[in-house]
Amino acid sequence: MNTLYDVQQLLKKHGTIIYTRDTQLDLELMEEEIRELHNWKMVETSVFLQALLIIQKEKHGHM
């Protein structure tokens, strides 16, 4: 997993599509969803951490 698109595909695989037309809100919702998937043990810790890193980079790149 290297891009935000990869994170979106991971979420989509688990039935979640996020698009609000507000990039910052989308990133917040994606982070919340990936945390929930990790809490429910539906994604491995390494995948979770990589996804968080990508989301954080996007958040700081769009401010």
C-alpha cells in the first residue's frame, strides 16, 4: 500500500466508500474507518499503520 487510492481500495474491499467532496473530511472519515477495521481485527497492524501514514501525509499535504 503506497497511495491514498490504495487506502480507498482497502476500505472499498470492506464495504466502505467515502466521498463527501471535502478532502479533509474524507481523510478524517477514512482514518476513523481504518481504525475501526483494526479494532475489529479485520486488518493487520502493519496494514493499519501504513494506511494511517498515508492518510497523515495526505492531511498535511492538503492544508
